[in-house]
Amino acid sequence: YKDLAESKSYHLFRNLRRMGLMHCMPTLLPGRMGSSVGAAFSGGVLKFKQVLSAVLPLFFASTLLVSRSLASPASMFSFVLLLAFLYGAITTRKLGADSEVWQQVGEDKVKNFLQYRRLYSGHATVLFGDNGQGDLVCGEQLARLASDARDHDEAGPPCVSAVFIHQVLPSDSQLTTLPAGWDETERNEEWKRLNIYFHRTYVGAAVHAYRCGLLSGEGLARVGNAAVEDLIRMRINCLLDTKKTWKSLIDDLNADVEEANQILPEHMYIALVPASASITDPKDFRKGSVADFSFLTSPPRSLS
């Protein structure tokens, strides 16, 4: 399952390693097929419950009326769909939020990580994920194991040195193991204690990594320059795409670049994404500050 679903990612990693653009080989942390499919099914039931509750009974009734037999393939198919929906509606009725369907996925990732780490117990690990599914739950549980090990002065590197979570959902919609009654300040303090860091861009992640001693100033500058230049190149490649909103992406990246520049010495400053990159009209885009931007890196080579 893991090899089938993630072989393209590992192919990309191998090419990046061969080109010298990645210093180590990352490992993708899978969940399990059963919990992943179950979460996707439950999430679909929650999201479309009103529509499905109206459509599926009508679909079953219409197929039964047309075929005049419950044993016909169409009637059996519609009946199975209706039963599956009823099962999903019953099993999800006690969930407080849609994100709770991913709880078991997060638990399974913890189990898989601990099994994997037995092979590399002498090595430090950094976990990257996002707050859209079960990654934060996984990260919190692993970070607590690491915190307990530090408190008991256990030998060897901690379970995870740090957890970096990409914010793809508002914080009030994410699934977390922290008590529901905690306010934002209490949650932020606990995440800081556990070395769990949230970021909107990977420059933001690099800033956190620098502050907790995982990245040098030179490394932070390289990440920042690469992120800025990659975004500008993507913007140029999508010049005719006037539907995509670039401004929010550029604003998020520039905010993190400014924070990084407060840390870095002046000779390492990272250039901001030019303001004209957010312009949607191709004619105005070519006249703006993007045309004068100086790239420090060469365009990426083909990874095929």
C-alpha cells in the first residue's frame, strides 16, 4: 500500500538526492488503509449528509419502482448505498467536529512511526505534517513521548526533536489532543513546550528550525532565497492564469521573509517577492518589479 501510493514521491526524493538538492532521504509516514478509507467515508457522510439523506432514499425507491424487484442489480446497488449511508450517519452522530473523523488515522501514524523508529533509534527525527487530518494528533503524541524521555534523562535522541505543522485549516477547525477548554494562550504554551511549531510557509518553518537550533543562519537564508525564487518562477509559468489569487500567498511568504531578515545579518538578507507578482494582468505584470528581480539560483533541472 505504502509503495503503491507513494512511489512517485520517493522517485522525486531520489532525483533530488542525486542532484545534490537534498542532503538526506526523507521517509513518508503512512497511516493504515482501513482507518484512512473509514475517515474519508465518514468525512463524506458528514459533509454531504443533507443531500445524501434526500437523494439516496429517492434513488432506491425509483430503482425499485422501475425494476419491480429488490433482487435486480440496480435495486441491490441502491439499497447497499442507502445502508452504507445509514451506517455512516449513525457512527458519526456523536462527533463534535468534522475533523474528528481523522482521530484514528493519527493514532495509526503514531504506531507506524514507533515501529519505524526501532530501526533508527540512535538517530534524531523531525516530523513535518499539516493540520488538515491526523498529523497534529500524531505529532502531539510523539512530542509528549519525547518530552517524557527528556524529563527522565533517557539516553539517546528524543522520539522527535521537533514537529512542524503547516497551517492549511483555521486553528479552531484542526484536530488536536489538547483539552477543549484551553484558551489560545494555554494551547500555544503547551505546543511551545512540546517543540510543536506552526507555519504558513516553509520560510516560517525554517525560522522556527533556526530558533530551536536545527538550522544555521546560512541554511535559513538558503531556504528563504529558494522559496522566494521558486514562487516567482511558478508565478511566471502561470502568467496567463488570471483566476488564481496570488496576493495571499505572496503576503504570507513576504511576512515570513521579513521575520527571517530580522534574525539574519544584513549580508544574508532574503529579497522579498516583488509587489508586481500579485498583479493578474499579464501586461502590467511584465512592466512591474518582477522584470528587475535578480535570481541567485539557476532554474531547476528536469527531475524526470
